[in-house]
Amino acid sequence: MTLDYRRRPKGAALLLATTALIFPVLCSPSLAQAAAPARLIAVSNDAAASDEAGVESTGEVVITARHRTEDVQKVPVAVSVIGGDFINKTNTSNIAQITQFVPSVQFTFFNARNANINVRGIGNNVGLANDGIEPGVGFYVDGVYYSRPATTTFDLADIDQVEVLRGPQGTLFGKNTTAGAINITTLAPSFTPEVTAEASGGNLGYFQFKGAVAGPIIANKLAGRLSIATTSRGGLLVNEDGGNRVNAYRNRSIRAQLLYEPTDKIKARLIGDFSKQDTNCCVLILSGIVAPPNGKDFRALAQSFGYTPTVDPFSRQADVNSTVQARQETGGVSSQVDWTLPGMILTSLTAWRYWNWYPANDGDNTPISVLTKAQNGDHERQFTQEFRLASSGAGPIDYVGGLYLFSEQMKAITTTSYGNAGAAFILGATRPSIIADGYTINSGGTYHTTSLAAFGQAVWHVTSRLKLTGGLRYTYDHKRGLFSQVASGGAPLTGALAALAPLRAALGTSTAFNVGFDDGDVSGLADISYQITPDIMAYANYARGDKSGGLNLTQLPVGAKSIIAPETLNAYEVGLKTRLFEGALTLNGDLFWQNDQNYQANLIDPVIGKQYLSNVPKVRSRGVEVDA
């Protein structure tokens, strides 16, 4: 049951309780939450009246996707908007659920580090080698770029609005938005006192609490807001080895803000946040057994090590013999200053963020010792600085331009240890266990990226109905990486066993190298839109998106390259935006065609199963979208 109490200055009125149901997912613990079926909300009479007035009027939804306040139906871009009220009423608590309400957007992950957001089928595919590339969908919170998809798995709390833009958005949204961008705005501090609290409970130990307090610190000058959220849930699976529940989940986050308005021309917003997730994740269960063309018989191999696999995914029974965990921390600080000048607004946005990832896995997800340890930890730091100048007021030309700096340092630490079944399962059923048993690979990679960009976009109001939009962005990337790997353990392969050494070497050897590149790319757009009636707009556009190259910091199979080429996407789109029946119905549709060259993807060496990065020469995505 959920109880939501909101206190504002002029009393409260009870509104109708709403019902929400979240379907649990077996192997995605941060998505799978127990049902929180009832919600009781109290708001002020004035707020309820204004909400009704808003629905009965124009139905206008305001967005800031182009760094100015605009009616979403007047913006010639395929964009979907989810408001904070909708998020609360539907008990939506994460990005995965948000994407269920938006066309052509998918959010998938095995664990937080391997989270992926794809738009129109383009983005990144799931894989363990993805540290060396950046995402194809930009993720922004209060204007700050989150460079790693893992940091998008936090609970949604204190959200004002979510804007999902489909197609390349590289002109204004910066780094690597070949597929699209998600722009989240949180509730800002208020000069009106406000307190909110919400608690939910359910089965499997599910508990969630969200709360916020806001109000003035110095009247009409300084306001603050503090919000907290916590979600916990017991494991959905029971591990036969020990009988304990696995895939449990716990998330805690806190966000503090200050809003300073010394004059009516200057506004500054300072934000600090911290989130921590603790899970004993991520364990998979057997859902089927296939007979591959290479003839490897999983049942026979498993039984030779005393394990008889059972195919019954609905039993919710896992069976692993290694420690599993998926813990992460993320947080940062940001400062945005807006200075209103005659006919324009100057904005400075500065941010520093960090992400730490501490995993442990049973890589084979069985009680057989194929892999006794398989983990890849990450420690990432990023700094961003953006200066932006945007026109204000009415005029024949609206414009936005600016400079952008992005700097990221990442350190990855990987450990892989093989057990007595490693040789048979990875190298072949007849291979002796001495090849892999006890063999351990410890590796580390460091990445350093510096990116500089200059961008500009302008809208020419040719007539009151006809608008032309053009934009360009030039991005320069400087990337460097260092990789080192040490192989140790296992019985010595000497004398008669020396012939087995090349097979062990296929699992990994000691090596070290460094690699880097410098690259410059141009992205942009051209758009024409026509307001057929006050409530119907047609548009057509072309957009080019570029994603910077990547680095393969791993031991590579023969033929693989250490540098991943940049990815380029050319997109064409025509659409129609309508607001019908005096604003009661919003109905938008579009046709799109996208050609992606050098698509960056994870590939797998079929011999030893190692993953690495490479380019797919060409990917095409085309389709129809309807958003109502």
C-alpha cells in the first residue's frame, strides 16, 4: 500500500486513489519490483483546481529540448514527453518503465554496468567489452551528460519531466547522440514551502520510500530542496547451493539543491546527488538447451562433472557455486548559472561526476566450476563545462550557440579464474582439466578522453507558418588507453604437458600495450516545418550524427583492431503533429529512414568466447512511429 502526503500552505484535498502493478522480471533485479497496488494522495485545493484548468485549456506541453521553452507540438522533432504527475500516478520508478510509454525505445540490461538504451534499434548492444565505446543515446539530468549507461539505473524520484528525443541529436545535445537523447528535469527548489512523502510495500520484502522537502531560506532570494529515495526487495530466485535468495535489490539516493536569484536577471542552481545500489545479482537460470552446429553436448558435458541440468525456468531455482554481487555508487555536483541580457540568455553549466562498479559473478551460472571468478570492476570520473548563448523574445531568427568540454577518466579491473571444468566447456570436451584448472587472468585498462566542441543552431521564421532550421556541431576527440594483463596460476605445463601450452594461451596470456587517436567529426541538421493550422504541423528533416571512435583494451583475437572507427548515422524523417478536439487528443506520427555506417558493436570470438569491440560496416533502420 502506498501513502502519499503532500503539504502546502492552504490545506489539502483527497483525490481518488490509483492502482499500479509492476510485473517482476526473473533476472533484472533493479527492474523487478513487487506490486505497490494502492496510492493515497493529498494536495491543496488550489493545485487540484489549476490541474483541472490546465486539462480543459490548450493541453500545451512545454519542453526545453532546444534549450529554450517551447510547446512540444511546435518543435519539428520526434519527441515524447512524460510528466512528473504521470510518473507518480502510474508508480513508474525507473527508466525501463518509462520506455514502455515511448515508441521505438528499448532499455535492456543484464546488470547495471551492461545497461543499454536503444532508439529505433540503434545504440549499443549488450556485451562485456563496452567500456571502450560510448553510448549512442545521450542521457541528461538537469542538463548534465551521464556518460555511462549504468548511471541511468537509479530510481526516478522528484522528477518534473522526461523528454525522449528520437533520431540524431548531436547539434545541441553534445556527445554521441547518434540514436537519440533522454532529457530528465528534476523538480527545482521552490519559494513556496512543500513537503512530500510516499511509502510503498509489497511481497518479497518490497519496500519503497520517497520524500522531499522544499522552501525558502532567504525570502525571494535563496531556496532549497532535499529529496531522498530508497527501494529494497528480496531475491526472486532461490539458490540451491545454500538455499539463500539471490537477485535481491537495494537502492538508496539523496539529492540536495539550492536556487539563488539575487536579481531578476541572474539565476543560479547548485545540485549535489549520491546513489548507492547493493544487490546479490545477477544470476541466470536455464530456460532451454539447444544443440549447436559445433556438436557440443551441454547435457553430456554437465553430467560428466556430476551435474544434471533441469529446464524449468518457472521453478525460480538457481544453482551457482560462486559469489555474486553487483554493487555500484554514483554521484556528483553541478552548477548552472543563467544571466538574462538584452535579447539573449547566457548560460554556464559546470558538472563533475563519478561512478564506481564492484561486481562478482558466477560466469557459468551452474554449480560446475567452469569459471570460478568472472568480474570486471570500473572506476570512472567525468568533468563537463558548457557555455551557451540563446536568443530570447520574439524575432525573425531564434538561435542557440556555445562551446562544450568533456573530460573522462576510467579504470577497468578484470579478473577471470577457471575451474576444473574450464577446459572441457571452453576448449573442447576431450581437453584435460589441467589446462585451465586454477588458471587466472588479471587485467587492467585505463581510458582517458578529452572532447571539445563548438555548436550552433538557428530557426528562421520565414512566415508566421513556415520555419527553416539549421545547425552544425564540430567535435574534436583526443583518446588514449593503456592495457596490461598478467596470467598466473595453474599447474606447470612442462615436459610431456608442454604441448598443452598453446591451448592455455588461448585463454589469455601476459601482455601490455597502449593505444590512442585524435579525431574530428561534424554533425548537423536541416529542417523545414509548416503550420498547416494552429493545431496541425508538418515537418521534414535530415540529421547527421557522429559517435567518436573507441578503444579495444583487451587481449584481442587474430584480426581484431585495437582502435574502433567512428560511427556515422544519416537520418531522414517526415512527420505530422496534431492537437485535436480542443486539446483533448494529441496525435503525432512520423516516418524515418536511418543509415548507420561503422556501427560499433560487441563481437564474440567463437573459439574461446571472448568478447571484443568492432565495427559493423552498415546498419539500416526504418519504420513508422505513432505517439498519442
